[in-house]
Amino acid sequence: MSVDARLYVSRLSGSATVPPSKSAAHRAVLCAALADGVSHITNIEYSQDIRATLGAAAQLGAKIQEEPDSLTITGRGNASGFVTVTRPVFCNESGSTLRFMIPLFSLTAQKVRFTGNGRLFDRPQAVYQMLFDRQGLRFEQAHDGITIFGRLRPGGFTLPGDVSSQFISGLLFATPLMESESTIEVLAPYESRSYVDLTIAAMQQFGIKVASRARKNGSVLYRIPAPQRYIASDFAVEGDYSQAAFLAVLGCVIGGISVTGLNPASQQGDKVILEILQRCGGKFKAVEGGYKFSRSLLRATEIDLADCPDLGPVLFTLGCFCSGETVIHNAGRLRLKESDRIEAMQTELKKMGARIEVDGDEVHITGVALHAPNAPLSGHNDHRIVMALAVAACGSGLPALISGAEAVNKSWPAFWDTLRSLGAKVEFD
């Protein structure tokens, strides 16, 4: 059932802890499910996406014990320990779950069907279609699911670098469990590499060896020995910079907000939000476990989204509060998320008077004083759209009604409670 959030004019300040990194949690759960032994994962939040990955891991045969904010996972040890798949693998609307699991479930050599919700199967899967076709394996995509049949074989894989890094990560997770060594060459331009670095870091913590080197043609070659075994490990999930970005932008607009639960040495690509805010004149300082953001005179800058697409929606909001023209480059992949995020942010922010122009994969935002929305704001069934619109309303000190407020459950179920803890008055219809 769709829920409307009514935001009233409020004075916000205080400190908030960001949720655990969804990207890190997906990877930790998957590695633990593949590992030989018992792993403990701490600092978990049970968002819809993480629930989807836990469900898929259980279908591979992992035994999962849940505590309020931690997990104990007994893994299968290797691909021969995978169990018979007796029902479709439900991925909800999680692209990470789907793309990480397809190569792994192929190793069962069974016919496996993947199902989900929303726009999941509108999102392109051509990379896997190509890989399966080249090996003579079955890969069928329809509007309501994907069916695979056949075991991916080791060898040399070549992938384009300008597609979702989830394809590269999915193949990386599976190749150590194959019969012999594989290589994965990622062609230039290599976008979203930071997400692949997170994957490799998680794999290495669970005992997997992966070597990489840059080639003269600009590509990156990964070499994965096989067969290898994932080894059980304890893993503490760090705070999520992609979610911290919403509070960081809000803090630079209104001041007086501290964001904690962050690792200053994080490899997360979305940590670049701090650099972007600095270029915009954002004022903040390090505090224990995070940063304190102060009200700032923000100015426009140019932003490349190639390695941080999840920041897209909140950067639209940021641009509205910057003097001058903010230019966002390489925004095209925003059209392939839970919603068309370019169209969604342009449509909704224009209801508040924003000046946003789109030219192909480039977005131009001219900073202007926003006004109260002239119509209800739609969340487009997209968690990051809902949160970015909430920041726009709170940052401008304007009342707003946002429909589809429940979409935040996909990644940050406590988002509205967090805003309330900072002083926001929010009511639900």
C-alpha cells in the first residue's frame, strides 16, 4: 500500500548514525554463504534488498541465523555443496542480488528461474546474455523473470567497462569456484570500479586470491586462480556513504547536523560526496566516527557520475541549492535504476521551481530559490528519489507531501525515524 509522507516546516539539527553499507552487506552475506565454516556479520540492517540476498543465499544451501543487527551464516564450502533449487529465486527489486546470483546459480547446473518486482527485469542484462550465449547455455529474459540453464565454464571473459559493475562482481564471485583459472578483462572506459574494489576486498577477507593489473590499452585484467575455497570470517559492515550523502547535503544547506557511523578510510566510491561538497564550498569537519556539517554558501561545480551513480538523485537536490550552474556528466545510467531517475528528479523538483535541463547524458541545474510544491511529489517507487525529495523540502524549509514514502524500506527503513530524530515533523497518510 502506498504511503504519503507529509513534511511540515521544522528546525532540524543534531546527530544521526547512517545505516550499514548495503553494498558491503550484500558482499559479506554472499561470501559467508559460500565459505567453509561459520561466519559472523555485524552491523546489519534488514532492508528489502538485503532480505533478497539472504533469501537467495539460503537457496544455495547456506544456513542463516538472524539477530536484531547481526547474522551467523554457515556456508556451503564450495559449489559441490550447493543444494537442489526447488523454487524460483526471488530478488525483489535488487539489481545486486540478481546480478550477483546469476553466475553462482549457474554453477548448480540446474534450470533456475529468477523473479522480482518493479522495474527489475526492465534493467539490461545483455552482458550475461552474451556470456551465456558464447558458452551455448540457456539465458532467457522476459518481463517477469529470467531463466538460466547450464554451468558457466572457466576461461577468458571480456566485459565492457561502461556497464553496471554488478556484472563484473557477479562473475568474480563465481570464478574461484570453477574447475580452473579464469581471467576477466574489463575494457576502458572502466566506470564504477570502486564497487568492484569493494567486491575484491570482501573476497580477500574470506580467503580468495584475486590479482589485477592495468594493461597498455587501458583495460584492467583480473586473474582468479581456481578451484579455491571461501574461508569463514567475521565481518563488520561499515556505514553507508551513499546514505550519508542525504544528511551531508542537508547539513551543508541548513547547518548543525553531524553524521556518524562512517569509516574515514572507506573504499566506498560514494565517499566522493565529501570531495564534491568541498568543491561546492561545503563546510564540515571530522568528528569521532563521522563528520559535522555547517551551513555553507554553496556554489555550482561539475560532477562526473561515472563512478558514483547512486549519488545522482541527491546531487540533483544539491544543485538546486548551489549558486550558478551545476553540470552532471555521465548521468545516463540513472535512467536504468528503480525509476528513470533523471526524469523523476527533473519532474518532481520542477514542481518546486527548480531549473533543470537535460542534454543526453548531461544534466544542467541552475540554482534558484525553491518554493512549496505546486502538486504532491511522487517518489516514483524509488528509495533514493524519496530521500532526495525529502532533503529538498527540509533544506528549503518548505512543507511537502511525498507519495510512495514506503520506498525507503528498500535500503534505509529507518530513514523517516532518522529525520524525526533531527527534529523534522513528519506525518503519514
